[in-house]
Amino acid sequence: MADDTPGSAVAADLADERLIRTEGLSGYFRLFINRLKSGELGSLPVVVGLIFISIGFYSAEPRFLSSRSIVSITQFAAPIGIIALGIVLVLLLGEIDLSVGSVSGFTAATMAVLLVNKDQSMLVAIIAAIAVGVAIGVFYALLYTRLGVPSFVFSLAGLLAFQGALLYVLGTQGTINLPSDSFLVQFTRFEFLSPALSYVLVVVITLLYVGSQMWTIRQRSAAELSAPWLPLVLIKGAALLVGLGFLTYYVNIDRGWSYLWLFFVLMVVVMDLALRRSRWGRHVFAVGGNEEAARRSGIKVNRVYLSVFVLCSSLAAVGGLLAAGLQTSVSQASGTTDTNLTAIAAAVIGGTSLFGGRGSAYSAMLGIIVLQAIQTGLNLVGVDSSVRFMVTGAVLLLAVTIDSVSRRARTSSGRG
């Protein structure tokens, strides 16, 4: 029977680092294979899947990998990707929120009514909409922590209730068009990074990555702890520079990186740092891994649930606002079509476990790119939308199956 205690996992990590230091790149590749065998798949399945999707659609329609297509994929992926980022957080706790789509539509309608019908400024309308999202998250947290209502139940009720609230707020208008010169529309649809600034950003990102890794090496070495292997850090930094540089050159053939996509990436990076480097993030993983053990260790479990539910609803509100700007309107269909399922599917397909305690903020980004790529590819080859739903369902089932199998492998290998 495998030992799955924290001490054994730490010992395994130390052994992995020693292997890289003693054998260099060959040791790194041996470690990579060993982790795959033990169920530590990371982002590999979704990356491999994205490669096969790209090859398949490119073979059917070469326009799929054109610079214009890639810019469109990233731009339209961002709003639901932000909603999926909130789903990642609740999944890390082993919970679910089925109402994020309805919340995004309702908060967007709130913003549109205040802006267009009530003649409020864009700033006031946006703040009010996000405040509504915060209030919904607080309400959900109270239902869960004080009354013990399962997240599946109250979020399912929220899905229906906030869809009705959307219809009530819009009233007989049905659709509210946003001013084309408003900040929100301009930001989501027409603002792109200049070529010169985009290359500067690539260099800055690479330097920040290498610098942060070297700082980690220095700190851990000073504390006489194992540290990442410096040559490997430099190799990864060079690969990051070349990869991002080429992508930037390619998208600059068309319009370049949209500010909307960069905003989404920034939110993912900030959330990843919060999850990996802050006490709050460690508490989220601890509660998701074993709530009772987390409570006995002194973690304020109810506060963790409150913060996560508030963040999830707030991110749904932000995603709804950005989607409204991208579509230049809010209608009775806003957030009520397949937004819920797409956001949840993106988080799971990207690698966040449905069982709680395992996942990454980058799961939202990877998952929504896969789904947006599928939608774009099917549209380009002229396939009916019904096929898109079936393909998305199949991809989601495959992702959950891989998660279940890898979870068993991790448990049997002592990394569970």
C-alpha cells in the first residue's frame, strides 16, 4: 500500500530535484516520464489536445491558424475565461457554482440599465454591477456556511433566479445597445497593443520569470533548502522568450494582442500568484484537500468559503461586463445560453480536478482556448452548432476521465 502522507510527498520532491541536479537534462526527462507514470500529468493532456485540434482544423481549413483567427480566438475567449477563473476557485474547494452565467448576464444588465436608461457614468455602472456580484457571493457563502445548503442546490436556484432577474431588469426593451464610443466597448473590441510595446512586454515577461526563479533559488539556498536547477531555469526562460516572441510577431501580422486578452492574462497571473504564494492560497488548497484537517489545523474554513464564493461571483460579473462590451449590447440571452457549461467545462478541461484540492489558475486559460478553438474551427469548416455541443461534451468527458485515472495513479504512487 502506497504511503500518501505529506512527508512522503516532500521526500519525493526532494528526490526529484536531486535527480535533475546530478543528471542534468537527461535527469529532467527521466523525471518527466516518471511523473507521467505516477499520474502527474499537469497541463500535458490539454496541450496535446490543442495541438491535435490545431492540426485537424488546419488540414480542413488553413485559415484556422491565420493570425486573424488567433487574434479572434484570444479576444473572444477572454470574457468566459474570466468567468472560468472563478469556477476554478470553487472547484479547488470541491464545490460548484452553476449560476455564473446567469450572474454574468444579470450584472451586465444592471450596468446597461444604469448607463443607458439612468444616465449614470460608466464608472458608476461598472462599480454597481461588480457590487451586485459581491453581494451574490456573500449570500451564497452564508447559505453554505450558516445554513449548510449544498452549493449545487443554491447555485442551481441562482441559475433560475438570476435569469429571471435579467428579464425583469431589461423589461420590455429586451435588448439594450451600449454606446459605441463608451470605454467598455472601445476596450473590449478596438484596443490592441502596438507592435513595439508588445515586444517590450515579451522581454519584460521573460525577465520577470527568470528573475523570480533566481530569487527563489537564492532564498532557498540561503535557507539550506533544495532549489531549482539554474541551467534549467535559463533554458525555460530562453524557450519562453522565443515562443512568446514568435507568437507576438505572428499576431502582429493582423491586429496584435488585444487589451482584453492581456487583461485576462494579467488576472490569471495574479490569481496564480495568490494561490501559490499567499497564505490564503495555501488555505484554499488545504480546505479543498481535507476540510476537517484544515479546520483542526486552525484555518478559518468559513472565511475561505466566503472569499472564494465572493471571488467567483465577482469574476462572473466582470466576465459579463466584458462580454457585453464585446457584443456591444445586453439582451435577454446574455449569459443564459451555454455560458455556464462553457465556463465549467473550460476549468475542468484545463486541468482543475472535480474532486477538489488540485488545479491552477492557468486551467481557465488553457481550457477556454481549447473550447474557443473548437468553436472557431467548426465555424470555419461550416459545421452546424449542434456538432459543437457534442464535441464539447466529448472533450469534457475525456478530461474528467483523464482526471479520474490520473488521480488513481497518484494515489497508488504515493503522490495523491
